[in-house]
Amino acid sequence: MNELDQLDEMTTCRIDDGRKTVEPCSIVIFGASGDLTARKLIPALYHLFAAKQLPPLFRIIGFARREKNDSQWREELKAALHQFSRTKPVDEAVWEAFAPNLFYCQGDFSEVPAYKKLEQLLVSFGNEQLRHNLLFYLATSPSQFGEVVEQLHLAGLLHLEEKPASWQRLVVEKPFGHDLQSARQLNSELTRYAHERQVFRIDHYLGKETVQNILMFRFSNSIFEELWNRKAIDHVQITVSEKLGVGGRGGYYEEAGAIRDMFQNHLLQVMALVAMEPPVSLDAEPIRDEKVKLLKSIRALTVADVANQVVRGQYFAGMIDSQLRPGYRQETKVKSDSNVETYVAMKLFLDNWRWSGVPFFLRTGKSLPLSASEVRIQFKRTPNVLFAARCGPKLDANALTLRLQPNEGISLRFNGKVPGTSLQVRPVRMNFSYNTEFGAYTPEAYERLLLEAMAGDATLFIRRDEVETAWSIVDSIRKGWEGKALTNREFYSAGTWGPVAADDLLAQTSHVWRDPNPVS
Ligand code: BG6
């Protein structure tokens, strides 16, 4: 090996060597007949099992109202796995070894005997850890959280005072409330019989590989972090676009809208990771402390600010991939005069030292031209001399794009000379693609999240104060919308990049949206 090769030698540093091993445990899924179990949870557990990441002893219990026995449930899940597995074909030998760990417990969430039955099942496993280390996954409607937690407590299955030799944890799915008040109510119901440290609130975006990479990217490189502030950055754009419309989820969407479904959780989480201060360590609490601080620094929006800085949108019928897509108001279970937003865009300011005066533009929507999530850090323009003086706005400002999905990666855009005798300048891109560098490997977010919850690491889960802060931001926006119907400038055709009003929002400050370009 020559000297240069040695210098370039790549060493990998494993940070999670000392992490807690996953102890034998039972996972109890409440609401096991639902879509989430079949589509996400069981495929994720199957893949963890195939990768030998589950503990040596484990059991998975589906708790739901419908009558069925273990083998019927296993058959159903097997069929679902064939449909939803991220790897195909399903490995029959792995499934045969995995399936005997699946059990079904029929019962009503409000009935004491059902929990007795659950306890007997746990006891029948004949192992103390399987009986007492319990991960309760509440894939139910939030209105049932309180009941389930109370019943678990009464049945002696959930203990506030954790014994050193065992643990019980609650994993809860979104929607976590529909406003600040209901979120507080849910939080107090959950923490009546469990400590906050036993509660794991899911935001599946935090389980995505590239979302986790934001922290590593920022804090393991010196060149970017030096520039990560108001001195170098003009503005930040965060786009989470989806090609799909609301489809069969019209009923839910009428209650949620884009602001509750996507902004309250996924967009704010991405923003927090992009903009937060360095935590004092990589442990869960310091990281979550910084995220909360960041969310709290978002400048509060008055009703007048909402009118100026927030845009709603709703799609009408249009073409996507040469197919006519219905408008939102024609989707099932949607009111024909609904004003619910399927798109939201806004300009936010952070009142802190680092970001003072830097606008953050966030947007998300359904029935857009493509599904892509990315963060674009747009740097300031050069001084208006030399090339800028000659080219004016045609001289592109530098940009760094973190592509969260698809084609995960990072690209840096800067200007270069077009080869030749004439003097021409144009943007060029330096591109890092995960797939090219590491090979295609896209674990489902739920695989990571389930494993972390079993290991008791809360870093990737949302803390109580985090969820409440996020809701208070959403509440102030919704207050600004109260009683106001959508205007013409807020409708957009399916298959376009959102309403005109969203372009106007950026145009106020001479900015433009940069649409994701995942193939680049
Ligand atoms: C969910 C929303 O939380 O996230 C859905 O409820 C949305 O409406 C989904 O489609 C998007 O997730 P992903 O992983 O496909 O970007």
C-alpha cells in the first residue's frame, strides 16, 4: 500500500458497541387485527428475526377482539407478509422458525377476564423474562390508551416501580392527540400507571436511516457545522411530497388534514434535527432536550402571521403518471365541500442566536408529482462583484441537499466553469448516494424502532414535552384558519407542485421552491 492509499484508508467507528443487549421479552400488540400489524409490525419483526437481531427468546402476542386462534392468526400474517415484506420471496424456513412465537389472545380492551387470559398466556411460556419483560404496543385508537393502560395496571402486568430484573414499556402510535389539550390528556392517561421513561411515542420518520444520519452528518464533520448558521445560510427548505392521494383514508384525513398528519410530527422532527444545537452527549435525553429547545424557539404565529406565512392547499382532479386522479372532495368519506388541507406550506423563523432572521420554508402535500423528502440548505449569494456582478441572479447560490427518500444521499451544488474557450459558468453537483456507496439497504423504519424500544433506548421516540410543544405550534396555526374557507389560490391540480399561494409565499422575499429531483 503506498502512502497516499494509507492516508485514504477508511476506518469505521462503531458507536453502539456498549449498547444494551435486547433481553428476552414478550411483545403484546393491542389492536392486532389492524393494518399496521399486518403491513408493518410483523414484517419488521420477521426481518429482525431473520437478521438474528431479536433476543434468543421472544414471544409476540396479538390482542384483539375478533375470534380466532393462534394458527388462524399465523396464516393471516403469513399471507400479509407475502404481500408486504420488503424482501421477496419470503424465506419459508425463516417463517417456519418465526411463526411458532406468534400467539393470539382474543379479548375486549375493557374486559378484566381478557387481561387475565393474557397473563395466563404469559405465564404459560414458562420463563420469568418472557412473563415480566413486556413491550405493550398500542396500535389502537388513542381513545383506548387510557383503558388499556389502566387494565394492564389492574392486572398486575404494568408496574410503575420498575423492578431491576424486569421492565414494561408502552409503545404508542400516532395520532397522538388532535391538539394540545387532547395530547396532554393522553399523556396524563399514559403516565398514570407508567413513568415517562416507559413511554415510547413513535414517529416513524425517526426510524428512517437518513433522518438519523442528519445528526451524524452535522456533528461528525467540521466543514458543514462551521457554516450551519445565519452567517452562511440564506434559508432552508424542507419538502415532504407524496404522489399518493388520501385514497381509502378519507375519513381519518377529514379529521387530521396535512397539518396534523404530517407537519405536527414528521416535518417538525426533521426540522428539529436539522436546526438543533449540538447535544452534550449522544444519549436520549440530551438529544431530546435540544430538539425541544429548538421547537420552543419557533416564533409564535399570531392569526395575522398565519394569514401571511402559512398556506393551505387541497387537490382537485388531475393527471399523475398519465392517469386521472380524483380530487380530494371526490374521495370516499370526504365531504363534498370539505375545506380540509391536503397540502400545507409555511415560513417559520427561529428566535435563537444561530438562526435569527433565517426563514425556514416547510411544505408537504398529497397528490404531488412525486414522492420525495428532502432538506435543502440554501447558502447566501456571493458579494455582487466579479462573477455575480456579471451574471446577476443567473449565478446560482450554493446549496446542500439532504435527500431523505428516495435515492437517499447528499448533494452539494456549486458553480463551475463550462470547459471551453468561452467564459461560462453553471452549477455542478457533487453527489453522495447511499446505494452507490453502501449498496442498496433500506431497512423499514419499524425494524429500527421496535429494536430500540426492546432495548429501552428512547432516542428515536418523542418525549412528552416534545409532542406538546409541537401541538402548541399546530394549534396556533389552526386558530388562524378557523372559520376561513380555502381560497381559489389554495387549490391545486393533482400532479402539480401545490397551490399558487405557496409560490406567492416565497415570492414575497424573492425566493422560489426548489422541487426535489431524486434521480440526480
Ligand atoms: C404517515 C401519514 O405518518 O406518513 C401518511 O399518516 C403518510 O399520510 C406517511 O403517507 C408517509 O410516510 P413515508 O414513510 O411513506 O414517507
